[in-house]
Amino acid sequence: MHQQNQNNLHIPVLLSQTLHFLSPRAGESYLDLTGGYGGHASAVLEQTKSPERAVLVDRDSNAIAELKKRFMKEQGIEIRHADFYSASQQLRTEGRTFDLILADLGVSSPHLNQASRGFSLKSDGPLDMRMDQTQSLTAEIMVNTYSAEELANILKRYGEEPKAKLIASLIVEHRPLTTTYQLAEIVAKAWPGYSKVHPATRTFQALRIAVNDELELLRKSLSVWTDDLLAPGGRIVIISFHSLEDRLVKQAFTEKAGDRYDAPLRLLTKKPVVGDDTEIVFNPRARSAKLRAAVKQK
Ligand SMILES: C[S@@+](CC[C@H](N)C(=O)[O-])C[C@H]1O[C@@H](n2cnc3c(N)ncnc32)[C@H](O)[C@@H]1O
């Protein structure tokens, strides 16, 4: 089953698997930490039928505007514009807990498809890469002001780029850089004669993770989700899109699930669940998606 919103902006990945592991029941509360364009949320709400017990979070103001439009008729639904770590801290302070928690991490299709957001090396745009348009740090600031050493660390750590040092020194040598095509061209100099995947893919991933502080926010949030926000008997599903994220989720879930009889979590997925061939053909974003799920012990 695949659902799209009215404007076909974003197709939710692993939707039937998400519903399977969340197994929403009528009346249950729902926290969607990456509401996006509401594809997952709409399918979950169809089953809980309790929008007044749902909170949708996103750090992107375009996504927030689309969520407000899409769920305008859902009485009592809460839509919060924030990064999921601050939203989670706030919800903890308010003493809220949820039966169903979903985090479908990373970027949405509009991020990649709108050249002006600067996420994609396939179209020319400003070097922006911010998910939250109100944030001051952009990729342009990073590539034009960070030292070669800092850039190399970012490329190595978040992009697992084997030629991190060389690319960082090429960036420093050719700056100022202002567009995605300029950056992609500079990176390609480090990989002459490449085939298939553009060699700047890893650099773009690394800068995007660094600009949005993605791994640190996820790392800090995981324990708030499992310890504080998930209600006893509640189910949590996390969908990640690269190995660095999946590793953090796996570690956090495994630590809490442990071998003790009184471990707070029980894993619903021993291995990550991935998309089948049909979904991958229909929705290329599903190619790298990995889903992990757990239930909180009562
Ligand atoms: C893959 S999309 C989610 C799509 C959504 N599940 C749907 O069906 O439309 C990821 C969304 O999460 C948001 N996001 C990513 N990291 C975030 C964070 N740390 N805090 C809040 N939102 C975040 C992005 O802005 C994006 O809209």
C-alpha cells in the first residue's frame, strides 16, 4: 500500500511495515517526530481515529505549512515547528506520553527536488542544505569558512569519504563556492574517471548531516523517546537512511532491550526491515530505508 498526499510531494516509505509494527488501535495517542508531508501520519490517524491525541513535529516550515493544510479538519491535532530533540524535551516537561512513536528520519522528496534548498547535486542551487530555514548555519558558510582540517573531519566522519583530506584541500583552494554544481565539480576533481554514482554524493551527505546536526540530535533524543515519551505497552518505529543513523538506533534499542527479564524494551525487529523490490522501483527513496521497531514493557 502506498499513499501520497494531494500534491504527490512525498511518498512515505515502508508504510505497510510501519503500520504493522505500530499496530495502531482506536483511541491511541501518536507522536510523529518527523511529520513531513503527513503520509505516515494520515495512515496512522485513519486507524487511531483520535487526532486530539496526536502531535506532529517537523523542523521545516514548508512541511509544517503542508501538515497544517492537510490536517486542517482533524480536530485537536497538534502541529509543532521544532527540531525533534527540543520538541521531545518540551513534551517530557509537559509530562506527555504516547502509545505510538514514529521517526522517519532524514530528508523529504521536496528537500531533494527543490534546487533552492541546495540538498541535491543533481540540480544547481545555492549551497544551503538547512532543514530548518530559520537556522543561521548553511553549507555555504561551512565550505567557505571552516578550515581544511575541520572539513576533512566532517567528510570522513559523516560521509565515510576515503579522499576526505584531498577534497577538503580542493574546497579550500577553490573557494568561495556558492552553488551545488560548483561543489560537485570540485569534488569530482578528486575522483577523475569515476563511473555510476557521482563522487560528490558522500560529500553532500556529510555536509547535510553536519549542517543539520543530524546524528547528535538523534543520539540525544533516542533515550528521551524510549525512557520518557513511550507509554508502557507503547510501540516505537524508527526509519533511517544511512548506516550511521541505523547504528545509533540499533545500539540504543539493544541496550534497553538487554537480556534482563525487566529490560524496559522488547525488540520487534531483530534485523532491520527493508523495502521490497516493488516499493524500491516505485519509490527510489526506499532503497536505503531501514526500519527498526520496539515495544515498551508494561
Ligand atoms: C523522510 S521525511 C518524513 C516524511 C513523513 N513521514 C511523511 O510521510 O510525509 C523527514 C522529515 O523529517 C524532518 N526532520 C528531519 N530531521 C528532523 C529533526 N531533527 N527534527 C524535526 N524534524 C526533522 C524533515 O524536515 C522532513 O520533513
